[in-house]
Amino acid sequence: MNTALDHVIYFIGSGDAFFAGVALILAGLALSCLAERRPLLLTRNLTVLLGGTLVVVSAAPLDWWLYALLAVVTCVWLTLEWFSIGKVRYFARGTTMTVWLLAIGMELPYHFSPTLPALNNPTLFVIGDSVSAGMRENDEGTWPKLLARDSGIRVRDFSRMGATVGSARKQAELMNDDAGLVLLEIGGNDLLGSTSPDQFEERLDRLLADVCGRDRVVVMLELPLPPFANRFGMIQRTLAQNHDVYLIPKRIFIDLLTTSGATVDGIHLTPNGQELMAKTMWRHLEPAYARE
């Protein structure tokens, strides 16, 4: 990364903004316990406000009920602090800390990469958009081709420029009923285009139903989310769980996209970016190629 904007995009898209925001809110709780002087309490309020802002823009795809609980508990705590309502404040502080730690506990597992089961040299099927297909027809320098060349595995790449979760069902048909490892790099055009969350949910559910089978293991790249796009992430996580799909954390993809020289426009990969993507994907897929 070589610009301040790259750092900001990574900070939000990776989910780091969420954890930073929670840390600031917990710091505000600590300030409440340290002193009662007005300047310090003003600092606390500003710290909590900044933390809450970071949580909101992070678009962490937590359940709406948890967001509502966090907002209500935090507002009640701050109100009690303002009016200095005796021992009730201490209960409010403990409750606020508990619910924010709960939020961390619910979000944190999605930031660890899954370990794939050993599948004994499966065929890799890639279903993706122009990140995988490249920006030209029959591009020989795309990362699926580089991965096949460098790792020696069999790769069948069905990626298409402009693909969406809806159109990807046509790509999935080309797999027939063959067994193997399926990698889905899809959904970016839906997220940045005109697809509504309801349409995204319906179409992704159908796509996953098409590609998941008894003799297949499916891996999907989690989408880095812009501010206020929480629901796309919620849908992706829920459907991945429903269909037993492995999710590669969004920080992996956004780290690549914000690496200096990896993209031509922030999304489409340069030759260096294709090489980096191939190495990154192999690092996460390699366990599937261990012999049982």
C-alpha cells in the first residue's frame, strides 16, 4: 500500500475498523472508572463517539439484534453516567463491557482462515468475475492459470468478465457433476452494482445449492464491505454456514487489492497482482492437496 487512501480502504474493508471502534468504546469505559473530572469525562464521550462511528462504518456483518442491543446498552450507560445515578452506573458499565466483548467474540472467528480437509489432489474449479478472468478474453496471465502452472494441480477456470452471483449459475453448469474443490470469487459486481440485498440472497442461495454436493468442498472469498453494506456480508456468512461452505476472510482479499502495484484501478489485477493472487490462493488451498 502506498497511499493514505489505501490504508483507509484496508482499515474499513478488512474489518479492523470494527475492532478499533470497540477498543475505543472500552477505553471510554475505563475512563469512566478512573476519574469524575469533567475534562476527562468529555474525553470519554468523544472516545465513545469515535468508537461508535468506526463500528458503524466498518459494516461488520453482525446480526441486527446485536447492533440494537449494543446501541441501547451503550446509550443507557452514558445516560446514567451523565446523571450520576449511584450504584446503577456500575451495573451499566459491567453490562456495556459484556455486550461489547460479546460482539468481539461473535465477529473474531470470521477473521481466521479455515483449514481445508485433505482431499487427495482434487480438481480445482474456479467460478469468478473479472478478478479471476482478467480484463481480456483468453488472458493467459490470470491467477488460476498461474496457480495451475506453479502448483501442478488441475484447474478448470469458468470465470467470466462481469459475472454476478446470478449469471454464475451458468458457469456452474459447466462443472457437470464432477467432484473436486470449488472456489467462488463472486459477488463484487453485485455489491458495487444494482443488485439488491434480497436479490443477492436469493441468487447466492441458488448458486451455492448448484455447486455444493457430496463430492465437493466449496470455498468462497468473503466480500470486503464498504460502509453500510452490512447485509451483503450477513447474507454471505449465513448462506455459507447453511451450505457448509468455507469462507476465506475478507482481510485476505482486501489486503491484496490494496497492495502497491497489485491493481490497475483498485479492483482489476495487474500481472504482479495476478502472481500475488495465485500465491495467496495456493496458501489457503494447499491443505486440500495433502494426501490422506
